[in-house]
Amino acid sequence: MPPLTRRVFTLGAGAFAAATMLPGCGGGRDAGEHIVVVGAGIAGLAAARRLADEGLRVTVLEARERIGGRVWTDTSLGVPIDLGAAWIHGTDGNPIVTLAAEAGVKTVETDFYDVVLYDAGGTVDAGAVQAAFEAWDEIAAELQALSEQADDNASLADGLAEVADLDDPLIAWNVRSSVVAEYAADPGELSLAWFGSEGEFDGPDLILPGGYGQLAQHLSRGLSIQQGTEVTRIADAGAGVHVETSTGTVSADRVIVTVPLGVLKAGTIAFDPPLPEPKRRAIERLGFGLLDKVVLAFAEPFWPESPDLIGLVGREQPVADLVNGLSFAGIPLLVGLRGGHAARSREALSDRGAVGEVLAALDAPEPTGSLVTRWAADPYARGSYTFLAVGSSPADLRTLAEPVSERLGFAGEATHEQFFATVHGAYLSGMREAERILRSRP
């Protein structure tokens, strides 16, 4: 089993920071029906694109001064770096592959088997690494068997305690890399009963050297997007919907809410009438994880050119993995990943403190540039992506996806039962809600 299988939120998320309000979609045969989409992330852009292409009048309300949401491509280090979503996970049947081809976006395959591990003594013996991977493969199979018998209150930590020697530093690294950094949550937070229940597309993982923001820009072409417009209240008046924002009230025939689960959990958007009890309970039960990045650029590489991934073994390591920028950007760049509690506890660090930790772990020279993410502190994200927490189940994802009425629907990765926590899940959820509206028209 490779150290990573479904990396959703590694190098980056989102649109170029320079994105500006784009012109309206103009007319259309049904321009009298007005649809408001809350959020210009991938789910919102997908829904708006589909509806606008069918001639409906669509307005996208985005709180940030950029589009993309948890897709955010930064170019301040001289090369596009995704600070949120970074990979297309699986190629066979993945709609993001089709979207990238339509947009003319270059992709590069990432091989997560191509990994080198380091501990306090230097490079870990390749044979020991292979043996640890084989042991982790056996542990994963045993966890699967345990999950089939687990009750709703059992955590992945409970399962690991039965089948894994967590005192083995290489097994502990596998947990940090394959679980914590992949699911953006710690084993004690993850449901054992539903661990690994998400769907996956076959085929390799692809990274976008030019950044995921290219896809956000492609989807947004010609859409009416009001940036810097924070939604504070949504009132379903029966005959229509009134959306109160930081810049005024917008009235519409229908609204699609695509904000992250973390924002719904925070309750910063009031709903009138209140959301149904089952939906509120689903929001409470589902987990919303955190995966942060520390990006370091150097004048010269001091690491091997070939591995796609570098792992740091040891309980006190500041990051579990570093993605090798030589393999996707062609420059000496490392992107450190940390998830769960390790990420939350370090968001209080200054940029200098966060960078300094990683430099010390690597015994590295001063970087020529750096970037540090804090997705939990972002008021319009409040974390990275959804996971099935102890006490939750896929039924909560289904409940979150259900429209409150024909006028008020929900999309976003947290509303896709099979592909939650992925860009393709977000995209498919936006298309789902757009199709629901289109089917309901005379």
C-alpha cells in the first residue's frame, strides 16, 4: 500500500489571486428566472456554469476577493503553487480530467510509491521502508475487517490499537502520512465503521503544474461573480429567496449554497426558517478536517531529484511529508504537509516559526522564499475538507445534500456521498444541483 492514496488537499487550492468580477452572462431564453449561487469554489462555479450555459440568469456571490475557494493558486514564489487542492485523484471517469482537457491544462502524473524516508540518523534503509509498507498493507486489511464489525462510537484509533504497533516509528509515519495527512484528521476523530468507505477513480493521481486555479478560471468565464460579498442570512420567503449580504440584499427565484462544511458548522449564515433538524444534526456530526502546508523555495536542491515524496520519520517532526517540487515544477521547492492536531496546534505559529521548524528538521539552509497556510483560521473555509467522524455516517452526507425546498439547495464536497473531500466531488455536486433546477423547469 503506498503512503498516500487519495491526497485531496496537498499543494493547493484555488483561483489566481488576481481574479476580478467577470461580466454577466447576458440574456438567455430564461433570463427572467434568477439563480443565486453562494460561493465561487469549484462546486459553485460548476453549478453556475451549467445553469448559465442553459440560458438562466445566474449571480455568484463570493465573500473573498478571488474565486476558487479552497482552490487557490499562488504565484508569489515565481511558479504556480496550489495552497489548497492540488491533485486530480484517479483518471478513469474523473470529470476533472475532462475539464482539464477542455481548458488545455497540462497535467503530470505523481507516483506516491516513489518515496524516500529520513529519520534522525539520515536516510532510512530502503528495505526497511518496503517492509513497513508491506506491514501497513496488512494493517489496512485488518482495519477493514474490524470496520465491518465496528459500532458508530468506535474510532480508527481503537482499531489501530488492536492491530498496529504504533511504537514502531515507520508504522507511526504511515499513520501520519496515509491517515492524518490524507483525511486531514487524527485516528481518534475518524469513524472506524466508515473508514475507507469513500469512492475512488482508478488510474494515477495527476498534478497541475500551472495550478488548479486554471480550472476555476475556465469555469468562471463570462459568469456574473460579485466578489467581496459575504452572505449573512438567507430567507426562503415561499415565492422567492432573499439573500442578505455585506453589500446589500439580493433577491432570487432559487439559491444554491456551496460554502464549506466548516462555515455551516460556524453558523455564520443564518437561515430563515432555520434549517431542518436532520440537516443541522448532520452538520454537527460530520467532521471537517485540517491540512496545512509549509512551502519552501531554495536556491539549490539539497535532496535527491527522483522521489516525488520525502517523508520525515519521528513523532516530533513538524510535517509528515514533503512533496518534491523538482518533480512537478522543475525548481528546488518543497511543500510540507501536516494534518489534524499537528496542523491545528501550529496555526498560532508565526510564518517564521512555522518555516523554522521545518528547516531545523531538514537541517536546511535559509529558503529564498516561503508560504504558510492556515486554513482553520480562514473565516470562509474554517478547515480543509470533510471526513466521516466518530458518530457520523454517509447518511449525513446524503442529508446535507438534500434541498430544503425547491428554492434552496446545497452543494459542495461535503454533500457528495461517494466523493466527499475531493475536487471532483465538489464539481459533481454542483452539476447535480444545476441539473435538479433544470429538471424542475417547465
